[in-house]
Amino acid sequence: MTIQENPALDVSHLPTTALGNRAPLWWGILLAIAIETTGFAIVWSVYLYLRMQEATWPPWRWSAPDLLAGSVSTLVILATAIPMYLTDRAAKAHDLKRVRSLLVIFFATTLLAGAVRIWEFVGLQVKWDSNAYGSIVWAMLTLHTVHIVTSVGETAILAAYLFVRPLDEKHFWTWRSRLFIGISSSVLGYRRSSCSIWDRIS
């Protein structure tokens, strides 16, 4: 009787982690950004459609949003990308102390962004149920606010991990992915502010 042996493949020499497009998380982050961008594109399309249906924009008897509030909000959100970028570089160098310090700066910046966002909601000068214009403007701002809150929440979970555990190679790419999400939040924030500018010049 012949005993058939199953061949074994020795993969012990292969790395335990992969970065860049070899990592499944890299593709997952790209897909998440694509989904979020599509959602904003849909709301933006509705905004443009409603704009085409009106002779004046905002509709007659309604004031345009506070451009200062939208501009300051955009600048603050863009500023949050700076500590995320520096965190990426510190994580690449496995500098745990610098990563933790930059995370504190990042969360301080996001608190400021949250305060400015409240001001921006007040500066819309229209209620969400006043008319179609009010509904779509509130929808755009609310959607972006939820996007920011979830991104900050995910970063908070990772930050809590880093304050009790060391920065290892396995979780390095997770921090690089936070950089992409931070930048995408900033870009989408700029798109929201551009609506306020259009409301002013229309």
C-alpha cells in the first residue's frame, strides 16, 4: 500500500505584514473613500438640480449662508490634515512618543472644528424644513458632519490602542489609512464651503 504525502510549502521567510496596494486594508480604504465620495456627489447633484429650478439662489426672501463661517470651517478642517500627515511620518519612523503627541494636537483641532461647525449651522440662516433649499443645505452639512464624527471616532479607537500598546509593524498601515481619511474629510469640507460661496455669488 502506497501512502500519498501532501507536499508542504515553507512560507516562513515571507513577511507577516504588507504595505501599500499589497495590503487588503489599502483597497478597503479606497473603496470606503469611493463610497463616501459617491454619497456626496449624489447630494451635490440634488443641490445643482434644485438650483436650476429657481430664478434666484437662495430662493427669494431667504438670505445666503454666512460665508465667513463656511470659510473658517473649511480652514480648520484643512488644518486637521496637518497633524494627520505628521502622524503618518512619525508612525513610519515608529516614533511612538511623537505619534501620541500629534494625536493630542489632532483631537484639539477637531474640537475646534466641532465648535466652528455649530457656528456654521447657525450661519445657514434657514431651517431644514423651511423649503427644498433649506433641506438640501442642511443635508449636505449634516452628511459631512457625520462623516467627520465617524472618522474622528475611528481615530479615537486607534489612539486608545496606542496609549496602552506599542506601535508595531502590523498596525502601521492602519495609521497610514487614517491620513487618507483625514485628507478626504478636508476635501469634502472644501466642497461644502464652495456651496456657501456659490450661494453668495448667485
